[in-house]
Amino acid sequence: MRPESEAELAEMIAGAREAFHIRGGGTRAIGVTTAPQVLETGGLAGITLYEPGALTLVARAGTPLVEIEAALAAEGQRLAFEPMDHRGLLGTQGVPTIGGVVAANVSGPRRVQAGACRDFMLGVRFVDGTGTVVKNGGRVMKNVTGYDLVKLMSGSWGTLGVLTEVSLKVLPQPETAACVMIDGLSEAEAQEVMSRAITSPFEITGAAHAPGDSGDVPLTLLRIEGFAGSVSYRLGRLQEMFADLSVRVETDPDRVAALWRGVRDVEMMQGTGGDVWKLSLRPSAAPGLVAELRARHEVSRVLYDWAGGLVWIECVPGTDLRPEGLAGHATLIRASEETRLSLPVFQPEPPAVAALTRGIRARFDPRGMLNPGIMA
């Protein structure tokens, strides 16, 4: 089913007798829904309002992300939360849509400085599980009426409503970018370096570490962006800060962009055969937890992002990598359907939170029509 308007979508849901699997571009095959029919949002496409001077963009949910990024680039602006492209990691086809980005709260390496997708949400329109059209928020950040509902939709994976339109705050592109590269650090040393950098006054917009699991030299990356003079100054200060380490710098914009695209899209795990987990946790706890997981499981590759607050781990297919008592979240991103049916894909919620979640879903989707089972 592919509605061409919000009204048609509302009519479809109101009259439906079977549940829907909501699909935008079909590029993020994470989780498993039990819904018998697919509802595609690609017919609800197009940028409906873009005011560069107000740093505001409004687009229908099925609008391809590439179309939005091109429109912003033409005005020297961008989505500051740097959404990840999952196609390489998951081996999927299709075109990422802005609705899919918002529904999954997809946020890249710059989250450590700029914030997540949901932090740039100004407003939403969606159709809930009863077929009712809901509008919430506005076009400016100061409009806080119903603000929590706007954030609630970001990361709800279509379980509360089918997004039809989103309003976003956008930001100017920086004049230039540079990267500090440090070779040979252990994971604990890299964590300390990233922590020092991110808490320094030099406005780090990316902090990542690859331990060199494939035999490469371990590599730690620190990104800075802004006006050329400011970037040059901060680059020099960071080199001084880490003068006792093996420091290199990269100032070519294309190579800097390629480095961080590799981190954003987890390129080191693309085309490999293992399951991939994403762990969100306290950065200082990350190296110790990874060491424990390596001791208990066959882990093939690791990538630290968000200054250690996000850890990508590839392991043997079918491994339940989620540690007991994890103080954070572990999400199974890539695995066979059999594994995704046997292991909880998303982090199990504490009983009180789970009860609250059920109550919210019962309010917006009392018949269980939207992506049933996907976040179970």
C-alpha cells in the first residue's frame, strides 16, 4: 500500500483490519515486525517549505534524504546531526528518507557535539493507529507546546504513528574541517585522549577510535570544524596537547569528509559476515566492557564513536552479546532474521518503563496496527 496523500493514509489506517509494516526507503531493516502488509511512505514526498534565513526546513516524510541534503548544500547549510546511511552495513537497497531518519532518530558522529536528530526536531505531522491526523510542534524552537510529543516520535520506529511531515532546524556548513589522527593507542589510552579532547575548549565535533582488529595500526580520530583561522588555531593547540603521542593531521576537506563518512557508516564492518551490535553507554566504561566481551565471545571488529559513548561490535553470528546488567543500551543492528527472532533486538526496558511504553502505545495505537513486534 502506498498512499499519495495524508488524507489517503488516514483513510487506509482507519479502515484497516490487518496491521502494517511501515516502510520509508526500506534501507534500515532493523527489528522484525509481525505485520502482514507493508505500508510505504514514498508517495508522501517533497520539500514543502525551506527558509534558509530562518534555518528551517519542512518536508514530507517520504522525501529522499539526498534531496534534502542537496537543497541545504545549495544554500551552504546542512543537517548538523549527520545521519548515518545504513545501506552499506545492512546490505540493503533503496533510498533513505527523512521520515525514516526521524523515526529511527538516526544520528552520526557529530552527535557528540551537536546533539541527536530529535534535538533538531521542531514539529511533526503523523497519522496515529486510529487514522487520526495529529500535528504537533511548529517551525521554531521557541514553540514548546507539545514539544515532548515531537521528541517522542523521533526514535519510536513508527510504532506510535506514521509520519507524514517533519519540521527541522538546520545549521550553516562550516568553512572548513580538519582531523587530528593519533596512531597506536590502546583502547584505554584512546578513551582518555578522546575524553581530554572533548572536554577541552577546542570544540571537537567528532571523536572516534578503531583498535586495529584487522591487523592495522590502532587509529584515533579527532575532528574540528569552523572558520579556517579558527580551525588552524585549534589544530595547533591540539597538536601541542598531545605532543607526546604519534600525531598526524589531515586538512584536505575531501579526505577529512571520507574519514568521517567511514566512521558514520561503519565502513570497516561493511561486507563482512558477522552480526553487528550497537552499544550506547558511559564512555569511561566502554574499554572495560569491550575487554569483558572479548574474553567471553568471539569478537572480530570494534569501532568506538561519540568519544566512546557509542561502540559498534561485530561478532560471530547468533551471539547474544548483550551483557547482563548493562548500564546503557545494546541494539542488534545486523543479524539473520532467525537471530533477530530469537534475541531481543532493542534493549529490554525495566518493568516500570515498559508499562509506561505500553500505555503510550495503547493511547496512539489501541488496535496494535503499526509495526507490531518491531520493538519487542
